[in-house]
Amino acid sequence: MASASKQPSVAVAKMTLEPMMTLEGHEGLVQSMHYFPDGKRMISGSYDKTTRQWDMQTGKEIDKARGVCEWDVRVVAVSRDSRWVITAGGDKHGEFKACEIETGIGKTFQGHSQWITCIDICADNTLFASGSDDQTTRIWSLDTGKLVAGPFESLDMVGAVRFSRDSKKLAVNSYFGKCLEIWDVQTQELDKRVGGLTYSDRTLAPVFWTNKETILAVFSFITNITKIAQLRHDNIWEP
């Protein structure tokens, strides 16, 4: 004879998220969005070669703030002091611009040889880092427009970059989420590399530093991948 007790089942509430508003206007894929620090505006970048700013109270585009670019816009970012807006993309020659919001004065930055995939602005709003399909990360001065560190050469195309809270370190996550690197901004030396060069679905997910200076990053653990026999350096790599 066997007996069993039945535990009461726990009802799982079904959550349905409803959009608060829909922002309409872009005519191509929206690749990047960034809120202004006051939360009242947002900027978006699209493959339709425009950046658009939105009033988050009305849900309407701020027409006079629209930017028209020569190439697809893949990344947008706003500095924490709301002084700078950075837009990036390019064709196969990465190009990005920083515009001072109050004056409208813009600066063009060049150096990458492939698309720009990610940007991060440091806490004091003086520097920003850019990552690219050319497998490098570079650090630039917003005030002078000049390169101040890098290029930091990675094993893979760059998918995400993030300054530490004191801006002394830079975390670089790979495009495919298989390799995480920590670079020292001042010495320009690689402190640590976790993972290596293998291929999977792209992630392009952000990377974060926690309050305890540990790092939260997205890694891909997919292993069922088609072998890629020819890479940039004529090496044979097996996932």
C-alpha cells in the first residue's frame, strides 16, 4: 500500500505587458535607443539613415531635432550631463559624430575600418569608447575630438563596451558573446580575458559593472554551430 500527499498547486499569474505608447516615424529597422537623463526625451537611430528625438510625454517626434546621416545609424548615446549626443554607424568605414546639444556644434571621429557596433560614455562625460566590427575598441576625448587610448585589439568583433565606475577600466564583450576582456585605460594593457574565439548567434547585449566592481555580461553557450573554415587570418577554428 502506498500513500502520497497532494500539495496545493500554486497559481501562476499570467502577465501581459501592454505598451504605454508607440513611437512611429522611422522607415527602417531601429537599431538603437537612448533616454536623456531627465527621462523626458529619447533618441533613436535607424537603418533609414536618421536619428530622431521623441517627446516621451506626448509620444511625438521633435521634428527640429531630427538628424539625417549619410549611412545607416547603428548606435546612439547621450552623455549623463545631457551635453553630448553621439551617433555612429557608417558603411564599411566606421564613422561617428558627437554633437553638443546647446550649440549644435558637431565633431566627426574617424579611425575604425568597419561598422561601429557600440559606444559608452564615461561617468564624468569627458571620454567615450567605441567598439567595431574591425575587432578593435578605441577611446576618444569629447572635448578635443582626439584619440586618447587604443586601439585595443580583440579576438572577435566587438559587441559591447562599458567603462568601470571610476573610468579606469573598460570591459569589452565580443559580438558573439564568447569572449570578455578587461582593459586598463591608462596603461592600455589587457588585464584579463575570459573565453576565446568561437562562433554562435550574435548577442550585442550590454555589459555592466556592479557596485562591487564585478561584471555582468551575456555569454552564449550554444555549441551546435556550423564550422567556419576560413577566417580573417587564414586560420582554421572549430567551435
